[in-house]
Amino acid sequence: MNILVIGSGGREHAIVRYLAKSELSTLIYVAPGNGGTASEPKTVNVEIDGENPEQVVDFARKHNIELVVIGPEAPLVAGVADAVRAEGILAFGPGASGARLEGSKAFSKDFMVRHHIPTASYHVFTSHEAKRAFEVLDEMGAPVVIKADGLAGGKGVTVAEDLKTARSALEECFDGRFGEAGDTVVLEEYLTGPECSLLVFIEGATMVPLAPAQDHKRVGEGDTGPNTGGMGVYSPLPLLYRDEYLSMLDMMQKVADALVADGIDFRGVLYGGFMLTETGPKVLEFNVRFGDPETQVLLPRLKTDLVEVLSAVASGNLASVNLRWDMLDGVSVVMASKGYPDSIEKGFEITGIDRAEAIEDVSVFQAGTAVDAKGRLVTSGGRVLNVTALAPTFEAAIDKVYRAVKEIGFDGAFYRRDIGQKALTPRKEL
């Protein structure tokens, strides 16, 4: 089949690579893609606005697209999946009603409370209630979590260790830093414990889990500095107790059932961000698409044909899918541009990817890359590359991934040197 993938990050490069490996794919268009997707077989980058439902449908119609795979959250919130399905074309991703689980944190929290899904306690305020919001913040004290309600490019959440930081974060939301996304703010209870994620495919009331993973969100080693989109990830998750995993599965099944009860047609992947608290797992957030960088460590371990899986979800046949996994451990390290997650410089040539991928079971997924006028692969974003390694043990995977990272170079490159170490640490020491 001909496939259209929407997105431009490392997640989309990973999706495209494994769609291209399938004998079921003929031609894959990527809008807009990046330097990595442009180099994959059977793949063409195209310039259309992936957040514009009419443009996506028009392109799909003209190019005989049989499956549209939507990577980022913004097109989902904009209703691209709804428009594609209305045209009779398969779409992997929820419609706008289901995308509200990520598009509005207030909606998501209300949904969880209504359906008895464990989460942190919270308060919701609009910009018209700013005075009361600051009063409640003072009552809650710190540490506390401040969340802009809408999509803010991964930068709308502040985990404030003190009230000064919390008040500043609240002011930024109400002062318009995040545009309309900050017009409503969620003040949330601060939870403690290890964080992890569980992605599941959902189609109607059918829920099929992928392998659990743990992201490293802070920019600095030892989980220091500001939050980012993710600096690295590993999977599976040895620190996850079996009863916790079963509880997480139960919660995600409750979500699938609740979506059906609420009349929401959800056909895609749901990302559950969990905190493993002393009283059991609690949901921190939902994302309605593949996680980034989780996808870059999960797909290399998935042995089931990806076209088959995504088509089954989109067509209402998820129950027929049997996910098979490679038993190797996986570690993925993000190579970022100097200055990330704040201002960065772009246009630096990237070298050594071929040497890194010459190492057995190493994959390099491109995120913030482009091909310049001279035909060189150059940096074009904050998170530039995901370097992923698989091995029989986490010790071996960690050693391999950092050997691969050292083969790659570009001006201003930096990365965390402790990705995956938590997989080697007994739970009681976390």
C-alpha cells in the first residue's frame, strides 16, 4: 500500500524505517520528514501542511494513499484523522475528540477522575481566575506541578521545587508565553517515585500493550536541569514490579472502556506516563501518539510487521494482532544541539552516522536534521539524533550505544552519559 506519514522528528524516522522494511508497503510519503526519512528506501519527503485536514486529504486522494499515520499531537488535535477517515482512507491516530486527552490537561484530569483512574489531585483555573490560582498555589505550597492546559511543544510543564519557581511558572502561563495553551492552568499535586511509560494500542475496547520504557526528561546527568522532550530511554523495565505492571495494564484497559462509554472512537496508540508511588502507579499524563524517544527504542525490538499492526488498528482489527518482541535490551541516547532546550544554532554538518550503524544492532534515527544546498546532512533542531543499541544485557547495550555515539560528530553536540544506568540500579536505591 501507499502510506503517508505526518511528522518530522526521530519518532517519525523510526516509524518510516520500519514501515519501509515491510513487504506490505509500496511507497511512503513523509510530510515534511527530515534528512533521515529522505534517505530511507521507498520514501519521499513532501511539503504539505500536516496540521491542515483539507491539505492532507487532498494529497492522500491524489496519491492513492491507503493509510495515513499521524506522528505528532497537533495534527490529531486539529482533526486530521477525522477528515482522513471521512474520506474512506485508513488513519492511524485518534480523532479530535480522543486527542483531547493530550490536547487539554484539564479534560484529561477530569476524564481520569470521572472514570476512577488513579492520578494526582489537582485544581484548574482560567486566566480570569488568576488571583484565586495564586491563592491556592500558596495554600498548596511546594513542591508542586504547574501545567499549561493546551499543547505547548513539551514546554508547558514546570515541576517547581519552591514557591518562587511555581509563581513564576504560573505567571508565564497567564502572561501569554504559551499563547492560548496557557489560558487555562492545572495546579497539580507533586508525586514521588520512579517514572515510567506504557504505550498501548487501542481500538474500541481492545487494548494491546507495547513494552514498558523509562525516559530521561531532564537535560542534565543525574536528572538535573530543566525538562526536555526526552534525552534518552531504555526498555524493557527491570525496576517495574509485576503487580505494578498489572495495575498499569488495568488502568489502560479502563481508559479503553471509558472511551467507548463516552462515545469516543479511538484508533491509535495511547501513551500513559506513570509515577510509581508508594501507594501504587498513578497517571501523570496521557499522550495520544507514539512517545518520542520511546518509539526509537521500542520499534527496533518489535518483530511484528509494522504495516500489519498499524493497518489493523486503523481498520478495527486490533484483536487479530499478536505483538512479538525481540528479547534483547534496548538503550537509546539523544544527541542534542548546544543550548537545548533553549536557543540553539543550526546548520552544522553531521558526520559518522554510517560508522555508528556499522556496529551490530545499532540504529541511528534522525530528528533535527536537514540536507543543505550542498547536499550535506546538517543540524536543524534541538534534539538532533537518537542512537539506539540492542544487546543481551543492559550493561552491553549501554557500552554499545556510547561506542556508537562517539563515532558521530557535529559542532556543539552534547548528550547525557548516564542513560540506562537506572536499569542497573536496585529499586530500593532509587
